[in-house]
Amino acid sequence: MFSIRPPSEPQQAASASSANGMSASGGFSSADKGIRIIGVVGILLGIFYIVYIVSFTAPPIHTSPDQQLSTFNTNQASYTFLGAMAPIVDVLLIVFVGGFSRIVRQKSPSLSSGAAFLVVAGALTDVIDDTLTVGSLNAISQAPSTASYATDATYLAAFVSNFVHLSLEPLSIFLISMGMLLFAWVVWKGEVFPKWLSYVVLVGGLFGAVSSFPVLLFHTWSTISIGLGVGYGLPLIVWGFVVGTVLLRRK
């Protein structure tokens, strides 16, 4: 697809213009345009992920199962917005890691591909999680609000909260975190991005793994897990902004 080449090696005039991202007609080459597109996607990922984190914490989605339906009924607009934001963020993440893995794959192609696969799998799992959670709760809330149905509705909402959200969301975070840990090593071995970025990605991967793994085992979110989950999201935002800035400023 595309790659970043060091500009220091002497080449023929036509080859030099191509390596510097210029075509024979004086415009940007397709490879250079591809790199800049990934840069833009990185910036958008950082921006939309900030909005996603804010919208995610607006309704208390990590509430106890017996309170889940009443919480949803009180915050339907916030839940709907959350369900709409998740696909946008996850699509941006998929495009971002696809392009990023191509840029940093020179020294570790297999590791880079494996990292991208884990992040993509985690992003797709997150889409399924938010779609099923918000969609199911919305369907339950639209059912007849009779006294005889109230108990069944509360039970169904508790089922969704436990089975869907408490199973798929930590799995999504865990998969993405494992991919980030691999990407941290790839960035450290590479020469395109600053070495300190590998530490940022590493911290995000560690926070995500530590916060999600206990939830996968015990299906219970704790205050510590949620706090560590935020620690996983912030490095992901920095990752997107730094990569976007580097790629857009590169000559």
C-alpha cells in the first residue's frame, strides 16, 4: 500500500521525486496521499474518542443489573448517542491501525499484522457490544409498562447488563490492549515515530489488560476497573494525535 522512506539516499531525479512524495506532474504521489489520510484519521480518532469517553461516562452504564432498566429509561438520549458514537470510533480505529501497521511493519511485519488483527477484532467486538446493549435495552423499554410486566422487564435488562455488556466490553478492551502491547514493541523497534510513543502505547495496553481481565473472569466492574479503563483510553487518544501530527508534518 504505502511506506515512509528515508530521504537521504541519492537516487535518479524521477525516483527522488517519487520518494519525496511527488509525482511526475508535480502533485502528491498516491503513497504520500495515503500517509496523510492515515494522519487525518489519527487526529479524528483522538477527537472522537474524547467525545466517546465523555458520552460513555454520562449515563452510568456500569450500574447494578437491577437498576439498569430504570437508568436507561432516565438517560435514553445519552444511551442512544453512545450507541451511535461506538461504530464511528471503532471504524476510525480499524482504519487507523490498518494504515499504522503498514507504516511500522518494515522491521516486524508479522508482529505488526498480529497487532492490527487484535485491535480490529476488539473494535468489532465493541460495535457488537454497544449495539446489542443499547438496542436490547431500548426494545425492553418500549414494551408495555404494565405492573405484571415490570418484573420480567427488570430481569431482561439485568440479563443484558450481565451477559452482553459485562462479557463483550471487557473482551473488546482486552483484545485492543493486547494489540497495543504488540504495537508498543513495533514502534520501539521502528524509526518513523519517537521512541517515547512506544511507552504511551505500552501504558495504554497495560492499563486496558489489567482493567479488563478481572471483569472477564468475574463479570463484575469495580471502581478500580473503571479507573484503569480510563487510563487505557487516554494513551489511545495520545497515540492517535501523535501519529496524526507526525504524518501530517512529514515532508
